[in-house]
Amino acid sequence: MVHVGSVTVCFPKFEVKEKVSVTKEQLFKIFRDCDKNNDGRLDKEELKEAFRVLGSWGPSIRAHRAIHHCDNNLDGVIDDQEISLLLSYADQQGYKVAYKHSVM
């Protein structure tokens, strides 16, 4: 509300979407949630889904690159020993998510 002389002007409350960086904890949760068969390992399809959730323009390519950068034992999946490398790799990509908040 703004008072101008004897007139009061009311502005509606609205939401603003800002893009904020994804934390490593949020990345971990996204990757964990995309482990559809709950085997504790992420294959290329699960990684592709995670990068799609993160808003990647090329999730298939990003999944391939993640396996290339993080799969130290060359078994084609990201396991518990390699997840920290995956989190660092994804963090370096600078993903952001929309954050809503109200403004008066």
C-alpha cells in the first residue's frame, strides 16, 4: 500500500522467480532421486534424467560427459566411490533452479 495525499493505492502481491545456484546437497538429492532401481549406482539413462531435471539443454551429452569424467573404474556407471566426482562435475556446470518469493 502506498499513501499519496488522501488516496491509498494498493498493489497486488506477486511472485518473483529468481534463479539461484544449486547446492551440492541439492545435487546429491537430485541424483539419488534419479536412481530409479535403487542400486546405489547411476547409469547413463538415470544420469540423463538427472541432468534433464537440472535443466540441461543436452542431458544425453551431459550424461555421457559425466561418465567420461567421473567413472574411474570404467564400469559405465557412477557408484558410491565416484559420486563426489559427479557432484563436483555437476557443480562446475553452474546449474540454477527457479526460486519463488512474494513481493509486496
